[in-house]
Amino acid sequence: MSNTALQALKDRAPGFVPSVAVVLGSGWGGLTAHIRYPIRIPYAELQGFPAAGVAGHGGELWLGHIGAKAVAVMSGRKHGYETGAVDGMKLPLQVLQSVGCRVLVQTNAAGSLRSDLPPLSLMAISDHLNLPQRSPLVGETGAERFVSMVDAYDPEMLAHAITSAAEQGAHLYTGVYAWAFGPQFETPAEIRMLAHLGADAVGMSTVPETILARHLGMRVLALSLITNMGAGLSQEHLSHAHTLSQAAAASQNASAVLAHIIGTLERE
Ligand code: HPA
């Protein structure tokens, strides 16, 4: 692990011990407005943190408080489709775990596979399909690499998220997230296959980070903002610009719901 990044983080925020790590995906950038007294560290100052690449994904680590929780929020993540490597988030998550984070809250934008899960819905991930069958743990040694993925998305935090969203007047769907490698969108035939396999939503991120977090012993909560129906399920033309504009429309509400969920987490 990069002691350099860990040290840089400690130097920038002496004595600050975050307990909740958050990864912001498309549409979730508004969460940063809920961070009190933020300290912002560009990834460029944190060796091994991902260089910002994709439009709509920033490149900064935000430290501060949401409600009573001390948080470390990664605005910007590395995706498998950028280079083919799926372990781009390994070092950042190791650093955040070492500095104190026991929970990882992930967010993303996703396509829906269900007619009763419309665009602009929020879905908490209850389980996932690792369709590419790629793992960021390849190369790890020791018995811990054979990490159990049962309850990879912590049932207690999931229940908390549903209750907490309801307190905000928001309905949180739950469902299975299928990881599609991307960067191309799916074909209509692939979308039909994914629905058949039991997936409720599809996206290009999150799964590698969940595996990494479980390996690090962190509990995971993950929320998807549904930006579109899967290919072939509606007339809309899929594009990254469409994902971003839909995400922008729902961003404020989604972020407020998430801030409340994080601020009221119990065990951390
Ligand atoms: N497919 C894959 N990833 C996505 C989608 C989609 O339809 N929408 C947002 N991210």
C-alpha cells in the first residue's frame, strides 16, 4: 500500500479519523454540498489515487462531517473499462480503511431492467452479478483472498437505508445489480439476458470495489440512481450525455437522501 498517500492524507487533516468512506458516481456529486467544514485533497496529491478521466467524475477526496459521521468522500473513481484493469480502486480503499473507515458507501448511475423501476428511481443494491467474472483480488495471497460474498451488501445497513430514505419521503427500491464491463452500452439482447438472469439494474462500476471492501473487512452499502431503461426497453437513445443529464435532474434529491442515510448510520 502507498504509505505516501496515507501520510499525505494524515498531513492534510491531522487527527481526523473518518469512519465512513463514500464513492460518488454519476449523479451523486451533490453529496459534497452536505459535507461540513470540508478539507479537499486533489487526487494528484495522493499517490496511487486515480487520475480523473471520465466526464462527470471529479478527482478529489473530501474529508469532513455529514451529520455526526466523519466521512472520506471520493469524488471520482476508476472504472475497469478505462484500462482493462479492475483493481484501480484497490489502493485508495486500502488507504481509507487504514485511516479508519469501517464502512464503504458506494453510489452509481445504472440502467433499469424492470418496468416498475423507472428512470430517476433510487435503488439500494441487495446483491450483484459479476458478469465479467473479473476480480481485483487476483494476485493476492493467503486464505483471506477467498472472501465470502454472501451478504456482501450489509443487510443491516440496507434496512437502515430504506427506513432513512422513507423519513425523507423517498422510496428506495432494492435489487440486484449486474456489472457490465462497458464502455459500450448493452445490446437489447444482452438486456433481455440480464433480466432473465435475475438482475434488476445494470451498470459499469461498483462490483470491484465491493469485492475489495469485503476483502478489507469493510461493510458495504451501495445505491444506484436509475438514469434510463436498459437498451431496447424504451425509445430513449442511450449516451453518456443522457446519463449525465438524467443524473443531474435527480442529483439534489438523491444526494439529500444519501446525506440523511449516512448521517444517521448507527454503528459507525
Ligand atoms: N448500462 C450500463 N451502464 C449504465 C447504464 C446502462 O444502461 N445507465 C447508466 N449506466
